[in-house]
Amino acid sequence: MTSMRYIEPHAHMVSRTTDDYRAMVLAGCAAVCEPAFWAGFDRSAAAGFYDYFRQLTEYEPRRAAQFGLPHFCWLCINPKESEDVGLAREVIALIPQFLGRPNVVGIGEIGLNKNSRNELQVLEMHVDMAARHDQLILVHTPHLEDKLKGTRLILDVLRADSRIKPERCLIDHVEEHTVKRVLDAGFWGGMTLYPETKCTAARAVDMIEQYSSERLWMNSACDWGVSVPLAIPLAALELRRRGHSAPVIDRLIYQNPLRFLSQSPKFILPGGGLEQPAHP
Amino acid sequence: MTRRELLDLYFMEARSKLIDVAAFMDRLERAEGEADFRFAAFAQALPLLQGQGGGRVERVLAALSDPTEDPIAVATSKAACGAWPGGK
């Protein structure tokens, strides 16, 4: 698998070392996208998010650029901090001033965590803002026992807003019990490669083989927890072990995320990103 | 891939995980303490592995999920534990 290329569409690089950027580029990473997320502890005021949004739009692109890696980001207040609706309202009010920055591709990762009424209200506020500003949407679905119910509630919210185009929304962290309803509703689906709490590479390949993979991508969602920044190249290896050809692998780990993300006029890669891979 | 090829690729890994599950259950049985909803849900999901016709992953995931439909009043924690407490 020489000259493999891939796009990492979901990585929380603020919590990773610079070594990880280097390793990703060496493995063939052509672009990285960083959704706003929970820092592991609650921020006490909207000003903390203002600093975080500056970090995502100023500092991280510079750090990635040391290795020639284009860095893009999504902005929001993460569902884990959405129980406080007043704080969420203040943070959401900060976002429009950042939407014009060159590496911001959309609103995310919004969604639900424990499926509470307040989380739903904040999700609706984010969806409204994305619609008003014509932004792509990246949705986090809840963890473990909360995922099935949360995915249903999220789809209800998105489908209830006639301004939302499913092909411009990606529902992330799908697993076997949620992937079909996401794809059947016309949305994109993201498979997150966490061995214990989301899905393994082998299970991701199972889903690729069982469902239409035209609107599926894989991501590492690497953050400050136990996670693997090179999960996508490892999944590519799993695809190869399962007999998938180099062009099929390229479509799954490079062309699919390129197709979704290119709906943002800001997602531009050197050379347009459409050149053919070097491998046969 | 053929069934034989898939067995060649995954049997040892699946065997290892199966033995890990057996060891986990023995370990719990040796320990003292009260019953826990997580293991109850785990035990209820085990027979689903014996079903036929595929869909085992989906059924196991569904068995470990919150089956209710309405949003909860307030999120009092951030973490998920892997099984629905309401099923105890």
C-alpha cells in the first residue's frame, strides 16, 4: 500500500502532541478536521470558548502547517456542556464572528450526550444557526446505552427543520444499530474507530460491506482519552486484509470525506485534492 | 471472502475474546458484592449470540441500550456505563 492518502475528518488535535501530526502525515494524511469538543472538564464561562475557538482557528492550523498538513475545524458548544442553556446561548452567540475564518467548515460536533431536554434545546439552537448561516453540520451521537435513543431524537430534530439538507449533515459515531436509519434518511454516517466504546476496524469494514458506502467515512476521533491517531491507516490495512482493492480503499478514506467536506467552499486542498493516488 | 478465509483471518482473535468473556464471568463469580445491572444486561445479551440469520451485533447493541423514547428531564452526569440502569 504505497503512497496511501487519507483525510482524517474528526480528530481533536488540541489534545494531541505534535508528534501525532508528524506521524499522521507520514502515514498519508492529506487534511485533518477538528470538531469543537469537551475539554474533559467544564469551562466556567463563555470566554473560555472564545479562547478555544481562537485556538482552533489560529494556533492549530499553524501547528499542522509545520508538516504541510491543511487543518480545518467545526465550531459549537459540545453536547457534554449543553445542560446549561444560558451558557450555551452565550457561546453560540460567539460563533458567527468566527464563521468567516478560512479554516472553519461548519457547525459541530453538536448533538446529544445524555438525551436531556436541555441538550435537545441547545441542539435545536445550533441547527437553527447552521441553517441561517448555510453551514455544514457534524453531529455527535451519544455513547453506549444512550446512542440508539439519541440517534432517533437527533434525526427527529434534523428532519423537523425543512431548511436542513441531509446530504450536508454527517451523523457521527454510527454503529450497527444506528447506521441503517442514518443512511436511509439521506444523511452521511461516520464510523469512529474506538476499539472498546465505538467500533473496531473489523466492524467498520463489516458495515462498509453490508451497507452502501457512498455516504460513509471513518475517523479516529482521537482526543485526550484512549484513542489512536492512526486509526484510519490501520482500518485501511484491515480493508486490504479483507480483499478490498486500492481504488476502493482510496474512495473510502479519501474521496468520500473529500466529497462531503468539499460542500464547504473553504475545504480546498492543494491541487484541488482530485488528483489520482500514486498506487495502481 | 470465503468462510474459510474469514476463519483464517479472525478465528484466533474471536477465540481469545471468547475466553476473555469466560474469564470475566468467572472472575465476577469469585468476587463478593451485590448484583449489578450491568452484568444482568450482559448476561441477558449472551443468548442473542446463539441466534441465526445474522443481525447479532445489532441485537446485542439494542439489548444494552436505553429503550425509552422521551428525553430525560435533566442530565445529572456526563458518562455512559454501557448498559441501561432502567433495565435492572
